[in-house]
Amino acid sequence: MISGTCETDSTESTPFEQMLDDQHRVKFLREHIQQVHEAIRKGVNVKGYLCWSLMDNFEWFSGYTMRFGLCYIDYKDGLKRLPKASFEWFSNFLHT
């Protein structure tokens, strides 16, 4: 099972700190994983789970205009990787 959510890159109009505080992705992941758990409880044979995606990446259709990742990639600063709030949430989820 693969899940993910994205947003349009709005680094020109959105404060940098807000780009890292991706609470919409945290909410999406929490709710999606709750539904996967419910499906398992009801007997669905779930073999695995993949969170799409670890890092912002190039999309063939959209180029670098969409952001999918748990880590923000700063395309203007040597591809510096910065963990978003969703990275912290997902990491904590995996360790509990």
C-alpha cells in the first residue's frame, strides 16, 4: 500500500517555516494509517505500507513544482534536505 499527499511549490509566496510545518500531511498520514489499521482489524491482508515520498522529487509531468516529501529539498541551496513536521511525526510513529 502506498500513500501520500502533495502541495504546489509556493516558496515564492509562502514563508519557509510554513513549508516545513506541513500539518496537512501529518493529518493525512495519521488518518490514512488509522484506516489501514481498521482494514487489518477487519481481515484485510495488508503486506506493507510505503509513505510517498521521503523527499521532494522531480515528477515527469510537473517537474519540481509539486512537493511530496517528508523532507524539504532546497533546490536553491545545493539540494539541502530539511525534515518537515511530517518527518518527525512519521519517525515517532515508527518508533512507538
